[in-house]
Amino acid sequence: MNPGTALAVSGPAGNTPQAGADLLRIVRINEEIKTVVRVAFKINIMALNAIFLAKRAGTAALGFGVLSNELRIFSQDLRESMDVLTSLIHGCVNDVSLVLQDSRHTRLLRQAVAQSSDQRLNRVLMAKDAENERHVEHLGSLRKQLGRALDDAARLVELGGVLAKSAKIEAAYGQTFAAALTQVSADFDGVVEEIRSSLESLRRSTFFRGN
Amino acid sequence: MKTTKTIFQDGNHKWVAIVRDPEKQNYLIDTNEYLVTHGSQGILLDPGGAEIFPAVFSALASEFDPGALTAVFASHQDPDICSSLALWLEFNPKMRCYVSWLWGSFIPHFGGTQQTFVNLPDEGADIPLEGLTLKAVPAHYLHSSGNFHLYDSVAKVLFSGDVGAALLPPGEDGLFVTNFDAHIRHAEGFHKRWMGSNEAKRRWCERVAQMEIDMLCPQHGAIYQGADVQRFISWFDELQVGVCGG
């Protein structure tokens, strides 16, 4: 256990300020995840169109067709990755809410202990402190899982970036379709950059610097 | 800390009022809690809001073993009535909560599990307390749509929730009503606004007028005793309620 964590939970003020700020950070993370999900859907549609375009271009765009298909798979993987993040975010909201509730109840129990000579209440407070600690530790574990899931998503986006850049190269071999394929591949590159930027913003969130 | 005052005692059958915390923040409405004990068990009536739990617990513990509390009685669902429930259950998870069936799935938002709640039917019910039978008396729409008072026919005490409540100014906050006419001025506005149904009020007045009541104990304000009980019932019977100035 992190001694700082115990102090924050069991101290007179509890760790309400951090939990309150965490809730705000979680809301922002969730908004960013929703943005990535929207973009992932967009890539899926773009990839489908690109596959049809490549078919029309025939043998000159065989490589482009393969890459478009890979980008479509990438968009589905990205969606699954965001589902994992969303589920972890919901878990974090639950844990932060428990920590907030713990904080209030612990404060009131501590006041009752200070005013009463009933030793059993002290034991209730100690049990409550132990429960609070478990909630904080569980939140810490979810925070780490969320960080790891974001790292996984970032690696996935790197792959998406490579696919988009490869599509740009393949577009050059598209003969009469080259201009259209180049435009599509540039669009791919743009949306992958958009996702990369969203994920970087998520990874910088101070939420991951908490306990 | 709140103070305790035994308002009825016959052997180990007691009514204890838990009242008037000088350290209470003014933004919280003042409340009265009542402990009824019989034999070795106790029931706490309208245990109060979460913020006053420390004051109520410590006052109660000075009079009675809080571990011997078997139940709380919630007259209705308001936060000043029972938002402390989760904290009482931290201390004694086996404690039961008697409340109108109407609120049986609302009050768990304050705490408790399915096992915690004993839903009272609209017509009322008997509540046992180690050989003593307390009666949950219907007081619906006074003010809550699912509302009960608690009557102890042995002690001749009626816990009347918000009926009889008064918002007392500093310096006039004695535990018992001593000057009915002066006191009732502090109750009038509250009853006109908070009590929503003249028909429900009439039925309640008819019901309780038939009971032997030595003390009528509201959740806010002062206790009516002796002739002031009937005086209050008559006053309330004539009052037009459900009135809003706006």
C-alpha cells in the first residue's frame, strides 16, 4: 500500500478533492473516447469505399485494395479497443463514486468516534478505513489497466499510420485512378492523425498520475 | 452534541428525546429523534440526516447501547428523516427499517439492502419491540404520500413526524410547549404549506382524537403534552392546509 494513499483516504478531509477532480477527468477521457469511436466508424466507411474504388481500378490497385481491407480491419480493432477503454472508464466512475461516498461516511463516523466513548464504533471506523483502502487500491489498479489499454490503442494506431502511409505509396501505382486513390489515402492519413492526436491527449491526462 | 431527555419511563420501557444540538450548522433544519426502549431492545424513530449522525449517535450511546437497536422507524422518505441510514447500518448491518411500502425502493438509495426494509402497508401495522407492541398509524399526505406515525398505547405517546412541527426561533426552543398560543404561531406556516390535503388532515384528526395521548412528539420543534395535545388536534382540524402564498 502506498502510505500517501492511506493518509489521503483516512485523513480528516478524506480524498474528496482528488476524487471530484478525477470524475471531471474521467468525463473528459470519455468524451475523447467517443471522438475516436466516431472516427473509427468513419475509417470503416472510407475503407469500404476504397475497396470498391480499388476493384474498379483493377490490377493497378491490387496493393491498394489489400491495404484498404487492412484499414477496415484496423477500424474494427480500434472500435474493440475503445470498447475496452469505455468499460474501464465505467469501472473508474464506479470506483471514484465509492471513494467519494467513503470519504463522506468516514468523515461522519470519525466525528461520531470523537464524540462517543463507544469503542465498537472505533472498530466500525477501522473496518470502514480498510474498505476505503480497498476501493482506492481497486481504483489505482483500474487506472493502471486504463493506462495499459491506452498504450495498446496507441500501438494499434501506429499500425494504422503505417497502413495509411503504405496506401499513399500504393496509390501512386494506380495509373488513371492514381489521383482518386491518392486523395483517399491522404484522407486515411488525416483521420489516423486525428486519432493519434486524441490518444496522445488521453495519455497526457492527469488522471493517470493519481494513486 | 445533542442532548437526551427521558420523556417517559416505566421500568425499562422508555421514550428518550434526542434534541437540540448547539453545534449544529444553521443551514441544517433542526430535528428531534426519539428512542423507544423496551426490555433490552430499542427502536430509533426518524434517525435523522447523515450530517447529524455523529451528534445523534453519541447522544444515544450515552443513554442506551446502540448495539441493542433492532430497528429504525422512518415516518417517510425525506433526507432529514433517514439519510443517516447507511451509517447506522455500518454499525449494525442487521438493523431493520420500517417504512411505508411506497418508499421501500426509494430509501435504499440512502443505504441498506433488501433485507433491511420492512414495508408497512397503507393501513398500518404492529411493530413488536420485545413484548411491547407499537402501532404504525397511517398519516398519508401529511406531508408525504406514504407517511406513518408511531403510537405507543402503553406510554400514551404518539410520534407524529412532521405533524405538530414548529420552526422555533432561538430562545424559544424549549423541549415542551408551555404557551400553546405563542407556540402555534411558529407551526402555522409550516402546516399550511407542507400539509397537502385537507381530507387527509381531517381523517388523521378523527383517528388520533380517539387515541389516549399524553404526549404528541413531532420531528421538529416542541412536544405537546396534556391538554395541549387535544388543543393541537382541534387547531389542526380547523386549519386550511395545502396553501401556498405564491
